[in-house]
Amino acid sequence: MASPLEPPAHVVIIGGGFAGVAVARGLADQPVRVTIIDKHNFHTFLPLLYQVATAGLEPADVAYPIRTIFGHANNIRFRHATVREVDHDRSVVIFDGGAELAFDHLVVATGATAAYFGIPGASRFAMPLYSLADARRLRNRLLASLEEADVAAEHAAIKLTFVVVGGGPTGVETAGALSELVRIAIRRDGLRIRPEDVRVLLVDLAPRLLTAFPESASRYALRELTSMGVEVNFSRSVVEVEQGHIRFDDGERLAAAAVVWAAGVTASGTIAHELQVSAGPGGRARVTPDLRLVDSANVWAVGDAAAVPQDESTVCPQLAPVAIQSGRHCAEQILRVLSGEPTQPFRYRNKGIMATIGRQAAVAKLPRGGVIKGTLGWLAWLGLHLFYLVGFRNRLRVLINWTWRYFDWPSGPRLIVADAETAD
Amino acid sequence: MASPLEPPAHVVIIGGGFAGVAVARGLADQPVRVTIIDKHNFHTFLPLLYQVATAGLEPADVAYPIRTIFGHANNIRFRHATVREVDHDRSVVIFDGGAELAFDHLVVATGATAAYFGIPGASRFAMPLYSLADARRLRNRLLASLEEADVAAEHAAIKLTFVVVGGGPTGVETAGALSELVRIAIRRDGLRIRPEDVRVLLVDLAPRLLTAFPESASRYALRELTSMGVEVNFSRSVVEVEQGHIRFDDGERLAAAAVVWAAGVTASGTIAHELQVSAGPGGRARVTPDLRLVDSANVWAVGDAAAVPQDESTVCPQLAPVAIQSGRHCAEQILRVLSGEPTQPFRYRNKGIMATIGRQAAVAKLPRGGVIKGTLGWLAWLGLHLFYLVGFRNRLRVLINWTWRYFDWPSGPRLIVADAETAD
């Protein structure tokens, strides 16, 4: 650790998601200076983005100012900026615009983004759900489609199809919430289109939903989604996405008001290129067991951006608990390096995984393989997500919104948010 | 009124603000068909826009879906569209894109927009507060200015000036809230800029604040604003607004991080031109005492868009109570015309006016001229605004936000909302 006369070491963290915030939290009030950089001034609670997209929550419910998280910690600064590149030789971060920031240690926590697997048109016309901007765009598309259908339904019978690609937790959660939104909006808001003329179709390449869960969970999720009016197609792949259409491997070309892309994630291109980091599986940064880049002594990578080792041969899945645990571990190791102690390897403590399907329906896979389903699973999911929301006020607001929605009160925040962005 | 065999008359309302919503409410469950048209799918509670601009409230707190307001009324339809023109001869509304909608009665409730009085650069570089989009833009500018100042303050002393033009209720409320925001954000969020280096300047052409109120209210508002750190300049006019600067009639050219334009309103250009309505004072539609256009039997104008008569020689001010009362009156008169009864002239019932200056400070002018100041005025202001917020949930959310803010908790929603709109 630095002597009292030396200035404290400077740790720079790129990214204010789960991983980056966990690193900074681990360094709060320690004898280091910390700068956390993000192009957004807020932390986004990604597990609830699908709720923003389906108008169950407002953007402010799942976003929290990064400055406010660390307002109490005098050794942590926030910088609202975009990193253009990292000069590893000079240990300097270079921002868009050319300003530089020197570091003693750098943590790459830049997260992941949607993977399109080279499918033509997917990156352009399908709608991912990996940022607040994505969620707002998807919500606007969904609500605007219903408004257009309402006008058209005056003169002719209208069919509307929303397609969700991917049967993992994000796909299942989004399809369920979307089906609920459509039915609530049509009934409560007096839309002219009939509920039976709106189709929500979930398509997956796999032969079952939620492949990371046991088969009993998959069967349960399928039964619940089906009872909510979602159609599910298995073992079917997308070959092209066009404006207003989607094409499948069996030759069908379907008119779709929106294609939600929940097929998988990849580390953001930034890591391999701009940050000049050696990329491993899924574009994720290769790291040593202590989470340092394989070829660096003072650059670390955590969360979705890193190929975090699970054991000798496998890497951890890209999940919030991995991000939080790896961030916390990284902070400890930086402090160890600074005090001349040897580092320790990261160990992932599996806390289980969860997915919600609708009101009162959720599945959880416990660390030892057991499964919780139904209302109990849903309550567990609710409690856990509320617990992890960053601020007390956010928790309260989300709880209010959910309570309203649960009791089916008509005043859901079905605002077309794009309307608020354009000139009056 | 139509006989049971005739189809009911069709009333088309352009605009979902206070006035348009009041008209539709007055026609709910009456023997008419109603279509309310707005380019936004939500009603905006304009009196609280300054709170959104200064990050005290979220956009969803002051916006409410128009469909949801009328979800229970089977005779009211909402149409999410922009009106391009009105064909008075054929009694048809023409939308952007060319679709048409025939009406038996048309109500113009298109509201007002900022008046720039021909001051060079004002419409381009000053920031008005007359729509949710305006409020979001202003908030983004304010918070982004603080972030930029934080980076710059690392190397040099930084002075930041925000200018509010106009000393009416909007200007006073915005200047007060802005000064509070700056001080809270600097203290709570650990910004490097010093509070004393941020200047909030309110400029007005008049010799006192709140000219619509008695002088004792003006003195009180000035004392409160000053104690909150707002500088007030009287009898001073703006001659030009440039990017990053403002110029005054005394020759001073001041660097300004933002110029908030609260100098006055004018009816939106739409009324006089696209809707082919004869315009009176402030571009407002000239109407007869029963609120019909002077040259029409079936086109009405209400709220800020209309020169609503107060008595034989004067017109009402552009205020929310006038909009609501004139909308309600218009609905009654349309029903009278449809049942062959004579119409009645509009009478404005003065309910007084209010302005808030900060937490615990407000002034109200009572109908008979009395003034309420201080905490009592603030509580009255709070109760009245909560009462008029459209939905129960919105009221609860706003109350929670205010309670938090009042007790100065650190978790204010200081999100740079533009960040959520750009690509991740």
C-alpha cells in the first residue's frame, strides 16, 4: 500500500453496470483514488429492461445516477464520457475528443451487447433489449403498432404479429409481458383491434424453453406462456429479418410489427478493438484466474465483458451474479497487488437462476439443481429483484408499479415515450 | 338531440391538453360520438413541467395516456395523429398523410407555445418549457453542463451561468427549482464545481416579479428567490440569444450554459394557418361569447388557443383554469346546439392564481385580491396540483417524489434522459 507521502494509486473503471459498480463499491473508502467512467450518467438495472419495454415500469424505475450511488465515498469520482481507446504502454485512457486520463490500474467492465450471429437484417431490423435506449425503442414500436392497428381496424379486419426470437429468460419474460400488455391495453384503452387478432410468437432454435434450467421448468414455462396466449415454435431458425417481415429456415415469410431479438449476447466490439484486449469466446476478454488480462499486470476485466473462468476448462455464463461477484473479487485483488500481497483466483458461487413468465408465474433453479415454480418462485423473484435495485426510492417506485399492475388497475404508464422526445 | 334512428353527431377535438380533455369529459356518456386527436398519446400536466426540467419529477409523473383517461367512456375514441388542415366547407379534418375524418362539430384545443417576440436567436438557442420534450431537453442541458463543469474544474476555476428570461410564475418557479437542483447536485453528487461559482440569473423587462400578483407577493417572491441564491435583474431586456451566450440591451454579452425562455406564450401557428381560423390577439382564435369561431356554426375554440372573452372588452389570460372552464362550457354548448337549444355565453369564474418559489415557499392571489404567502401558500399549491393531476397513480408517484425531495434524500432522479435515447 502507498506510504503516507505517496499519492494514492489511481484505479480507472470503464463501465457503470453491475460489474463496474461492484468494483467501485469494493474500493470505496480504501486508500486508492477511483474514477468510474460511463457514457451514461446512470446505472441500468438490466434484468428489468423487459418491463420498461412492455410499459410495466418507467425508465427512471430501472436507472439510477452513478454519482448518487457513490455520493458518500470521497475517493470515488464519476466521469461522464466515452472511451475511444486505451494506450497500454503509457497506461492512459483516451476519451472521444482526445482528453487523456492516466491510471495505475484499469478495469474493463464494458458489458455485452446483442449477438446477431451474422443473420442478414437482424442487427438493423430486429430490436434487442440490452440498454435503456433499446427498451424505449421497443416500447414505442409496440404501442405505436397498436395505435396504427386501431386506426386500420375501423375499416378492415387487422392481424398483428409480434415475434420474439430466443427462448432464454429474456425471451420468455418479454413474450409473457408483451402478451399481458396487449391484452390489458386492448381491454382498458378501448382499442378496436380484437385480442384474438394479435399474435405473440416466440421462436427458438432449441427443442425447449429455458435450456439452462431443468426440463420440468421448461415444461412449466411452456404451459404458462401458452395459457397467456403466446405461441411457441421450437427447433426453428431465423434466416433473415427485413423491415416489417421475418423469414424462417422452413421458407415461411411472416409480416411482423416487431421482431424482439433475445437470441444471445456477445461482448461489445469495443473490448477487442478499441481497448486492444485479446478476445476469447464470444468476443470476451481472456483473463487469468485472478481476472487480469492474460498479457497485462495492471489491466483487469470483469462481468459480461470478460471470459470469467468457472473452472479449468469452462467460463462463467453472462449473468448479473457473475458480474457482481467478479467485480467484488477484482477490487480485492487490486488492493492486494497494491499492498504487495499475492492475488487469489476467482471462484464463482452459484446462487441459482430465475425467470419470470407473468404475474404470479416464475421458475427458479436452485444451486443444487432443485426447481421452484409458480407463486412461490414469483415471490422469490420479486423479492430478489427488489433487493438488488440500487436505491431505496427505486425499490419503492417499482413496488408501487408492480402492485398496481398486479391488481390490474387501469392506469399503467403506457406512454409512447418517443412522443416526449420529438418537438411539440 | 338525434332521434333513436339517426346516427349520433360526431364531435372531433384537436388537442389533448386541459381544454381538450375538459371538452371530452363533458361529452362522455352523452348521445354523441367523440374523437379526440393528439400527436402525443398522453396528456401533459403543464404546470409541473419545470419540475421535470429540474429533475424533481420524472416525465411519467406529469404525463398520462389519453386512452386511459377515457377508457371507461364508450362514446370517446382517441386518435394518435397530427392534423395537417381543416376543410371547413366539407367539415373534414385532414391528417398528415392525407387520411380524412368528417365532423359535425370541431373543437380547436391546440394550446399555445413560447413567444419569442422576434428576438434574434431566441427560438433557436433559448430553451422554452411548453412541452414534455422541452422539459427533457432543458434537463439534459442543465445536467450535462454540470458534468462538463466537473471535468473542467479539475484544472481551472470554472464559472457557470444559467439565465432564466421572464419573471412570471414559470420563470420564478424554474429559477427557484434550478437553484435548488444545482445546490443539491453539487453537494450530494460530489461535483468539483463550487456552489458559489454557479450563477442563476433571472432577467425581466418589468420592474417587479409576478406582475399578475399584488406588489406584496412580488416583494415576497424576490426575497425568497434571493435567499435561495438567485440573482434577479429588473427592467432589462434581451436583444439576442446566441449559442452559449446572451446579449442584453445595456450591451452586456454574457456566457450562459443555458437560457431558459419563460417570457410569454402565443397560440401555436397551426391555428391561424393550417386550421384556417381568424386570429385575434397573441395569434389566438377569435371566438363569439359561446366560444364558436366568429365565422362558423360548428367550429369551436377553447383554452390557450382561443381569445376566450372575459367581458365585453378583454380576453382571459392563458391559464389552466380558463382552459378547463372553457372546455367544459364548450361541451355544454355543443349539446345545446344538438338539441336545438340556444347557446349561453362563457363566464370565467376566477379561482385565483398561484406560483411556487421553492420548498415551503409559494404565493397565491385569491379571487378577491387577497394574498397567501409562505408555508400555507405552499401547502395550498401542493394540494391543488396533486388534486388536478389526472390519475391516482400519478398523484401518488408525485407525492412520493416530493416527499423525498422535501426531506432532502439523496436519491433524486438526476438522470440525463437523453442518454437513454441514444444507442447504447
